[in-house]
Amino acid sequence: MSNGTSAAPAGAAQRWLRGPGGREHTARHRLFVFPHAGAGASSYRLAGHFPETVEVCSVQLPGRENRFAEEPLRSADAVVDALAPLIGDRTDLPYAFFGHSMGALLAYEVTRRLRETGARLPDRLFLSALRAPHLPDRDRRHHLPDAELLALLAGSELGGLDPELQELLLPMVRADLTVCETYEHRPQPPLPVPFTVFGGTADDTVHESELAAWHPYTSAGFELRMFPGDHLYVRSAERQLAESIVHTLPAWGQ
């Protein structure tokens, strides 16, 4: 099913989209999950908190986990060019996007690309821990020397990892930061897709007012929900996030 997008290369979907399996015959809805900078598809365990009628497909970018040997991408456009056709081929079920931090940016841009190609759009965007696209990054880190960037990782999305592992993952992290920090928003009409924007009440990197600034980007419904915690509140709130998504899309709970 092309849905107006270009044909995807054979085998690309298996590399880029990872599902839980076992729900091919029960799924009536699909959630695409876009991880944060430095993370892979296995970083999120949302599938177990949804009913069997929801298939969760996590995006796996190059340069991490089973794609570690591949060169990571360094621009949002490059990621969207690869992802949009793959997702456009998998809109046979009603679907939604959830993206955290960098993942929220990619989810938003993939939706805009799908609109350009005439593909079926998601039922809703769930965007987490990312300021609205017109607001610039306060801290730009992708250009820092390795030693300085490693020193900053302790308080970032990769906080808690072994120092040797942090150093091994540094090229991928730098690439992800480049995706975010070199992004230039190109204004378009608001999306005809409702937004739910999530954030952590103690997140000192993204303020609540910056989350609320997403409102003009949709011509449909908008709501903002805050969870206890910092920028990585998702680590302890996966069940609550799944419940929030099902509450917002009641058909998903059936």
C-alpha cells in the first residue's frame, strides 16, 4: 500500500521499524514510537501496557543496537526521507505517533511529509519533552570536543550508562545532537491532526510554556499533560503514558 509515498527499498522496513510480534491477527490500531537522542528501539517498553488490539512499532535509526555498524544520520531531512515512505506503506490501520525529545521532532516532520505526499495521516500526535519547532535550542552541544561532550552525557538522555559505553556511543550521540541542533523549521499551515504534548514537571531543559507553544501547529485539538519527573520522566511513566494514549483514543482500549 503506497498511500502516495515512494516505494520503499526491499527489506528497509525490517531495519527501520521493529514491532513486538504476535499481534498480526489481533491488531486494530498501530502506534509508531520515535525514541530520543542516543536511544534505540528497545529503549521503550510500551507494548506490554497496551491491549492486544494495539501494535507498537518502534523506530530503529542507523548507528544503534542491531544497526550499530551503520553510519548514523545527521539531519532531520535524511531521517524523514527514509522513514516517511516506510510508514506510508503501513497506514492500513488507524495509527498514531509517540515521540520523546528528538523523537517528537521526527514524528512531527514525518507527519508533515506524509501530508505532502497525500498519505493517510495519524489520528493523533503524542509529542513529549520537546519545545515547539520555532523555539531555538538553548544549549548547542554537537560541535563540542569529545571530552566535553562525554562530560555532559551524565545529565543527558544517556545518563547512567557505563563511561566506556558512553564513549563507544559518542559518534551516534553526536549525530543525534546534530539532527536536533541543526534543524531549521520551515513554516507550513497547521496540521489537521490533534496534538497531545507531554512533559516532566521537573524538566529544566524544556519549560511548560515551551511545550504549550506547540498549540498553533495544529488546526485540530490540543492538550498539554505534565507528568512528575525530569526530562527522562518516561523511564518510570510508560504505563501511565500508555493509559493516557488509550484514554485519549478510546477506541484503542477496545
